[in-house]
Amino acid sequence: MKNLRILIFDDEKRTTEELSEFLQRNDFFIQTANEISVANEILAAEKIDILILDIRLRKTNGLEFLKNVKRKYPALEVIMMTGHGDMDTVIESMRLGAIDFLRKPFRHLDVIIAIKRTSKFIKMQKELQYAAARNSLISMELEHKIERNFIGESISIKKVLDLALNAAKYKDVNVLITGESGTGKEIIARIIHFASPRKNQNFFPVNCSAIPESLLESEFFGHKKGSFTGAIQDKKGFFELTDGGTLFLDEIADMPVNLQAKLLRVLEEKKIKRIGENKEFLVDIRIVAATNHNLEQLVGSKKFRLDLYHRLNTILIEIPPLRERLNDIEPLLKHFIKTFSQKINRTPPDIASNLISELKHYDFPGNVRELKNLTERALIICDSSLLEKSHFPLNCSHRSAPKMDQSDLDLERNEIELIKAALNRTRRNQTKAAKLLGISRHSLIRRMQKYQLT
């Protein structure tokens, strides 16, 4: 109980000083505020467990402050102080989220009893959160570190997660993640890093298709001042910046062949040399690479090195597209509704009975990313308490159709068609088309040149 951090907010300085002095003698960590601005600064800067708040404040309404605090910090427990014996006000404060109240003048023992009751509730909440974390797909700590929720109920996505967490145990093993755009390859990469012994070191994501080819070697290896025109100072490269951590190479298939050879040497020797330097030094990194291409086909066409492919492919994680794990659509939709409703400060709408079924009949070429974007748009245009099919502009050309035959599984032809469709839908606006496809504009231009679509 004595590890709790308590903020006392009362505009009467005498009250805060007396109460603070008493609680500090009892080994509590105490902060005090006599102004709204000070209270808000403390709550924003520090993790406070209990707020002791006066209902009657001269410059603001204590109930209004309580309402705002519970909206911003729902885990914060609030004990209200009142000197007026107004039970209606006390009842209203409890309805707004206060956990207990003290009637002025109160004895110091009353304060200790109220804190003790509140601490028991806080402890119970933490135990419930711990139990929930044990039964969730990933721990809350890991979820917080990757800054995104990993949502899924399907057997296939649970297998992906199990494989990622198993790979995380071995800090030197390289991992190759494959899957269509928007399936969550970077999320899996972050899970591997933050669940591994390297979690306290850098996770460094690099989009291989977004870096101009002329700068690739300098970006990866760094350079010495004066080693080439424009090298006005020493610069560390990606390998050096990631030393001790995980380097995530997204769209690895777009890496030029000459750089592939140098990457292979780094993986084999764990040594790098900056451009313009003769000195080599060791680096300790794990490589997690990702692609939405079939690397075996690229190896066959001499566009990707076989030896590098085998080096990266120590553990292969294949993320299935959303259309192949329909059970994940409903929990993902509910999660996005909750997230975006909080973001725009509205009550989450109900879901129409036929909406989930409609979404399950859609192919989702953009996968989870597309569902996320569609949900955000739907919440913006929905002006009722019911989210319906009409709020989701599902492209008819991507409605689920009968099972494709072998001729429809031509990856290159399908990629060309997707690029054409995105360009047509955006009236050849490359920036918008790239966003729709879930790739960078530079990557789109490279693919357009490759397929002569310019």
C-alpha cells in the first residue's frame, strides 16, 4: 500500500499541506496541487495511483475536473473530499467514477482507511490484468512496446505468433517474414525483437525500396567525412546504429544484387567497414527481413542471391492474407472501432447484424491495413449509433469469387493488375496509389518501370 503515488488537489493550501505532511510521515509518495494547471501537469508527467480531490473548488467545478480526469486517465482512482454533506453531489461523483469520499472535517484515520480500501481495489485490478495478459495472444508489456495490438482468433494467426515467439528466444537467428501487403509483417518483426534478449537494444526498420540506389551502401555501412562529394561529416550506417539490436529489412526483394552480396558478407563475418575507411569493426545484429514477393522465383530468375536467401531463411514465417482467416475479421473490426472511437471522442456504434457477413465475403486485397482504413473512414461518415454495410465502400471487383484455378495464381500478373487498378482508382496519382497498395511511392515507381506501366 505504501508504494502508492498520491496527488492531493485542493485550492485550500492549508488542507493540502496538513494532509501531505501526515501521509508523508506514513511513507506515502505525495504530490500536491492548489491550481488546475499544476494538477494537470503532474497527472501528465507522472504515474499517479490515487487522486484525492475536493468537490468544491473556487476556479472550477470539482465534478467537471473528475469527469475530465477519468476520461484521460481511466486507471486513476479518485477519492473525493466534501465539506458540505451534499449526498446528491457525492452520488454524482461516484457515478462519474470516484471510488470513495471523505466528509470534511475528517480524521487522519479516515484518510488511511479510504486509501487502504482503494489500494485493495487497485491490487485486484492489477491481478485481473495479469490474468488477462496470461490468456491473451501476447503480453500487455509486449503489446505496449510494439505500440500496436496484435489481434486474432484464427488457428493460422496463432501459429504465426507461436513461431514468432519461438524465434525470439534465439537472439542470433535470422528470420524471413513473407505475406501480402498489409498483413502485419512489421508487427511480427517487432514482436520477435521485443520478446527477445535484444529487447533493450535498438529495433531499426528500413524500407529497402524507399532508399535511392546511389545512397544504399552509404546508408547501410556509413561513411567517412570527405569519402565522396556531399560527405561533409562522418556518418554511422544502419548496421552500426543497430549494433546489439534487430535490423528489420522490409521489402528485401527490392535490394539491388550488388548490395545483397555485401549484406551476405556482414551476416557471415559480423564485420563492417565504412565507405572511405580501411578499418573493420564487429557488429552484433539480428536480421529480420520481410517481403511480399516469392523469393524462390526471384532466385530462379537471378534477381535474388540463393546464398543470401538461405542465410535469411533460417526461420520462415508466412502470414496468411486476411481472406484466408475470416475468424479474425470480427475481433479486428471491434478493436478498430474501439480505438478510433476513443481517438475522435465518440461512443462506439453498434455493428449491424449483416456487416460481419458482408466483410467476410470481401477479399481485402489490402488485408488488415485496408480493414483498419475502412473502419476509420466508416466511423467518420457514420452519423448514427449503428455501423452498417453502407459505411464501407467495398470494391465490387474484390468480392470473393469461386476458387481460382492454377492460371490465376500468377503473382506477377496479379501485381500488374493491382497496380493498374490502384492507378485507375486514383486517376494516376502515384502518391495516393502507393498508399492504397500499402507501399512507398518510390517502390511503386520502381514496379511501374519494371512492368513498363509508365
